[in-house]
Amino acid sequence: MEPYLSFRGRRALVTGAGKGGRAADRAGGSGAGRGRAGPGLTPLSTGIGRAVAVALSKAGAQVTALSRTAADLESLARECPEIKVLCLDLADWDATEAAVSAAGPFELLVNNAGVAMLQPFLEVTRDALQRSFDVNLHAVLHVSQIVARQMIAQGVPGAIVNISSQASQRAIRDHAVYCSTKSALDMLSQVMAMELGPHKIRVNTVNPTVVMTAMGRANWNDPKKSAAMLSRIPLGKFAEVDDVVNSILFLLSDKSAMTTGTSLMVDGGFLVS
């Protein structure tokens, strides 16, 4: 984080912010470092959301960190007692409406929560499809509605950053559902930017490649596995958590005051290779 990026006094909500949140997974090769979901489609976890919450707090923001995993939030609260925590499953529409409305208003929003349920196209299940769209798209729309309505009611400018993926713009094997949800998220973000712009609310996405969270390192430490992906990245390396966090902070800050409706690729050049 650049030292001149100050968020002092601003209120921020970060979803998927326990250790990124168990509902904040980006599967290996699709946007952050995670491997294929195992039996039962159990999501893994990433540290991006947590890192964003901590960075915003250190930069002076009043942060509310949201996750569906209480233990992760308890750990975060011990690390940063000044961060407020909110335990919530964003797939529960009514509970989300009540809890986020009560926690606000906010001026900054990072929609980081997401799931990556990886299956070959011919094996995609209804449950995986429903859960993926519930969290990766429906929850982003819903949380953003709640927060944006509060911004408008308060008459304050705001910034929303939705965490997408390089998989929104490039087909990846076994990622039919994930790619689809992230492509939909990019377009949703553009429409949000168009409609919320007159209210001085900016909306952008950050689209990472594989990210070297603890889970990312565990999933991509096999040179045979990582070589194929790295060969498609001109910079020859995966992203670090700070690479993603710094991009998010820039888009939240006044340094990007004329930037809205864009997708900021943090992919080392993957899409141009």
C-alpha cells in the first residue's frame, strides 16, 4: 500500500474477509491460488479479503469485515481489534438485507466473497451452478444495492470494487461455471458503473491471475503443474497478495477519481499471451 493512500474516517465493508472467507475462493488458474474443489465441492480459502480489510484499517478506514466463518472472524478480531466483524452467509438473501443494512452506511465496498466449484462441463451439477451464481453474482448485486442505496440516501460519493478473475475473459478447462459467473460479474459491474455514476459512485473490478496466498503456494508448488500456467504469463510469475490488495486500494481511493466501469487486470500479461 502506498503511504499517501489515506482512507481516514471513511467507512468500508469487505466481504469474504475472514482469511478471505471460506466463501471467498478463487480456483487455481482462475483468478487466485487455489486448487480444484474436492469431493462435495468444498471451497478452499484465500487471504485477499482479510488483507484488504487490514490494509484499509491501517490506512485509517473504519472497517467492517464480513465472512460466513466465525472462527476466521475471531482470528481477525484478535489481530485487528479495531475492525468490526459480521458473520453472515451472503447466500441468505433476507439475512443479508437485515445485517448489511444495520451495519451501514458505508462509503467503500469490496465484494471479495466468492466460490470456485470446478467441474468438467459435462459433469456440472445443479447445486454447483446454483451456489456459484448465488455467491459470485447474486450476492454482489444484493450487497451493492444495499450499500449504494445508503450512499445515495446519505448524499456521499462512494467506490465499489468487485473481485473478478482473469477467468472472466479466458476459457479455462473445468471452469465452465466459474468463468461464467465472473464474466457476468464484469458486465454487472459495468452496468452498475453506468447507473451509479450520476450519484458519484464508482464501480470497478480487479481481475487477478493465480495469487500466492498460503493456499495458492500449497496448490502451485509443484513445478510440473505451475509451469504450464507460468508459461502463459509474460512476467513469468504469479501474483502476490499485495499485488491484488494495492490494486483494490487504488481503485477505492481518490487517486482513481476518474476511473469507473473498468476491469484492472492483475495477471502479469496472461490475457495478452
